[in-house]
Amino acid sequence: MQNLRITSTASYHPPLKITNQQLSTIMNTSDEWIKTRTGIHQRYISNTENTSDLAVNVGTQLLTNANLKATELDLIIIATMSPDAYTPSTAAIVQGRLGAKNAIAFDISAACTGFIYAINTAELMLKSSHWKNAMVIGAEVLSKLIDWQDRSTAVLFGDGAGGVLLQKTTTTTPLILGRDLHTFGDLGDKIIAGKTTPKTGFPKQLTSLSPFTMAGRDVYRFATHEVPRSITSAVQQANLKLDDIDYFLLHQANERIITQIAKRLAQPITKFPMNISEYGNTAAASEPILLTQAIAHELIKPGNIIAMSGFGGGLSTGTIILKLLIEKEEWI
């Protein structure tokens, strides 16, 4: 039986670090106000790099770590809500710049749940085809969608990218033990970014994009109720119990949300690693960045069972239960 394994992880953030104190010089906020409400201390912001630039950096690392040639890639999926353009897809740009001429490439737009949807899509496509190698990257330059005078959103977000390389293996244990994916389209107006509105008349003026807006209280309520349900459902599908999960890697949206989810699941907060204080909310990039860091710091080890869960725009939720099977040296 052919299943999959993760053979490489990588992450990247732009060099410009913006602290809460720096934000307080351009808007009515403070370091204390931001930290107590979100857990965020700083974030990284891109000056000149676009979403594809961040993704190419991660893709290059993934190939190097796995000792794989770009021409050996069969599939590239980029999860992003901040693409370089409507077309070409960010994934197509990455495919071209990496020289992965044999890979098909496309984007998935599911906001902060995007990476979870993308890794599910890649797994199903690999297992149902003769393909062997897939690159899945979450990449965001959210700073280009933010109204930097709106403290309700501007303090939350950062730019970054992270990803994994999936490869076929002969192991009898599947990579994904359980999954739960849901979309709540009737709540889509709770998070909006880049909305376009057709202009009247002819010839038409070029349409503009709306900045990021979010109904914070509604999103908090949604996340703290629907994410525990999603995680519980995926764990049950894997024929496991919540106590069997070694670590819960959640989308880094807000420290309060993660803490509340841990309480609802009756699991110790020590099983919920966080890096939101350093990165802020990086949407589709947050889960793979966190996974990469947890492995690099040897918090997560081969043999661990982890729950990865994303939630956000759509509105949407997605959880996968993974068992990491590879040897330690293969993470390097």
C-alpha cells in the first residue's frame, strides 16, 4: 500500500520586524493594549517581497532539505488569501521560478484554513495518481490588504510563509489518520478582504480592492465553538481519544482563542505550542510555520500524533490528525 510522509518542512519571514511600540506611533494603541487582547508582541512585514517571493524561499528550502530536484515535483499547491495577482496563480509563479516544469500548480483560497484544505487536496491527488512528490505551502503578505489606521485589524496580522514536502512511501500507516473540513458560507461576511465591486456605466473605471475587515466578536465565538467540534470529530474519525494527541497545532489567530479552545477540549495548554507573540496572525502560513519551528526545536518528534487545525475566512474550519513517521535525520 502506498501512503505519504512529510519529508521536509520549511518557513520564512521577511526581515522587517514591527513591534507593538512602533504601531503605537501611527495609531491609537499601545503595547499593553495589543498584548493583553491578542498575545502578539511583534510581527514581520514585507517591504518589497510579494507572496510568491516568500513561497519561493520556502520551496527552495524544501527541495534542498529533501535532496529533491525541482523537476521531480508533480504538484505545487499554494494556500493564500493574498496572492500576487488574480492570474497567474501564485503557485504558477512559484513553479516557474523553481524550474518545476513537470509539476501542475494552483492556489487554494480558504484564508486561515487554507493550508489544511491544501494538504488534504495534495494527499488525495497523490494517492489517486501515479504522482510521487507534492509541495504544499501557505504564504501570505497580508500587509498589502490592511488599513494601517484600523487598529482592530492592523495590530493582528503579519507576513510569512511555511510549507511541507509530501512524498509517497510504502508504509502501511496513512499520514492523515482523521480529518474534518467544513465551510460556513452564510457567515462569509464576518471576514472580508480584497472585495471588488463592478463599476456602473461604460466604459468602466478600474475597480479597487477593499481592505481587511473582521467582526471580531463573531469570529471569536465561531472559533471557540466550531474548532473544538472539528478537532473532536477528526480525533474520533481516527479512532483516537483527545488524550492520545501529543500536540495541537492551531492557527495562530489570537492567544485568547487558543487558550479557550484548550479549555473546551479539557487539554493542558502545554500541548498547544504558540508563536503568535513573534509572528502575529499569518493566516494560511501560520500552521506550517508553527510545525517547522516545533520540529526544529525538537518539541515534535517522529512518532508523535498531532492535530493541526485552521479556522477563519469563509467562514471555515479544517482539522487533520497526523502521525509523523519519518526518522529524525530526515527533518534536517
